[in-house]
Amino acid sequence: MPVQRPRRRGRLRFCPRCKKLMIPKIVNGRKVLVCPNCGYTIELEDDDAYKFGAPKKKSPKDKIIVVDANQPPPTATVLKGQVRCPRCGHDEILFWMMQTRAADEPPTRFYRCLKCGYSWREYD
């Protein structure tokens, strides 16, 4: 019986038996592709480029964006005479917007007084 080679689509290879995507693994120091469904295994040649090792698991902390409370974002602009600080009445205010809620909600507007440093936000 002739040996069947896995079908290739770009860098992906599919099992010739069950047509499932084959997974790259290292078995006994050899780089192989293994079918997770039927166990069909084929050894890779040196020129085959695959990523080996366990996939990196993402934690919930990877999705959290940390904003430095002492530094406004680089998109912040200075507003003069348009908005007044509710604490000291100064009219030079640093202004920036961020999407803090769902994408279908309007962005949140942040303000920081350049005189007293008071920060506040407005929602629509």
C-alpha cells in the first residue's frame, strides 16, 4: 500500500485519513505532525517551519489596559476658555476621550485642570 502524504494548504497540513488539522509536536526529540483525531503521525523535514511547544495561555490580566493616573494619554489636548474646572474655576483644561463601555456606547470624556490637577469625567 503506498504511503499517503498529508495534504498541504500553505503551512497547514491535514490528515490523509480523517482530514483533521495535524498538530506539530516533539516526540522523542523528533519534530512530527500528529493528528489529534486518529493519531496518524508523520516526521517533518528540516525545511518545514512550524512553531513547537505549548501554546501560551492568556490570563484575564492580559486583557486589562493599565492607564497611568499621573500621565494623560498622548492624545490629550489643551482646551482654553471652553471648559472651566469645577474646583478652582481655571479655564485651561487637558481633555481626552476613551472608550470605557461597550462599543455601541459613546466614549467617556476626561478632563484635568492644569492649575490644580483636579480630574473629572463626563458621560453622554
